[in-house]
Amino acid sequence: MKYMVHRLQVNSDNMQEKLQQFLGTLSGEVISIIPNVRPALLILGGTAKIDFLLIVEKIP
């Protein structure tokens, strides 16, 4: 079995749209989607942001 890992740059405004478009272009089976979560400090307190997604695809 062969696997390929793709990196998809996203932000909170376009995450769903970009992921949907990208998944439509894949020919293999999606094994996992891993978000890169980083902490962020705002005036009201701490939160987290997602910079990019790693998508693991099983190649046919």
C-alpha cells in the first residue's frame, strides 16, 4: 500500500469550501485529516487557530 500526504492551507473563513473542493479532486481513499492547531492569545483570553490541514490519502 502507498500513501500520500497533502498539505492544504486554510483559514477560518474558507476552510469548509477549500476542503470540499480538494477532496473532490482526490482519486484515492482519504484515511485521515489532521489539523495543525496552534494557540493564539486574544484580548479576551486564549484560543486556538488552524493554519493548515494534513490529508492522508491511500493511493489505489
